[in-house]
Amino acid sequence: MGLFKKKTVKKTYERENMRPIIRAGICTGEQIAGFKDIRTGKMEEIMLIKSPEDLENFKSIYGITEEIAKEY
């Protein structure tokens, strides 16, 4: 019985200095979604991606419409 729906809170990121990226492990295939700072190259890890639904959830939370690049 679902009386209360889970709300999706919209979050923002610095679009000028950061870009969304998925870091994928070569051996395990583990995928982590986050943002990479264009100036320093450091990645801020946000969430673990276990399924396509997790990726869509990440994109909807941050309002990302374009395809996210993968980095190995």
C-alpha cells in the first residue's frame, strides 16, 4: 500500500566547472556515477550504479539529459 510516494529532490552541480561521468572498473565492472572537475581532474563520487534504473535516477536527480561518458 503506497500512501506516501518517495520524493525526488532536484540537486545541482557546477555546469561550468564539472561534467557528469561514470567511472567503470575494468575487472569487476563496477560503475560509479559522479562529477569530474574539468580544472583539476578530480572526481566527486555520488552513487553506485547497479542497474539502468539507478543511472536514470542519477540523471533525473541532477537534471542531466545528455549521454554520460564512461571512464575506465
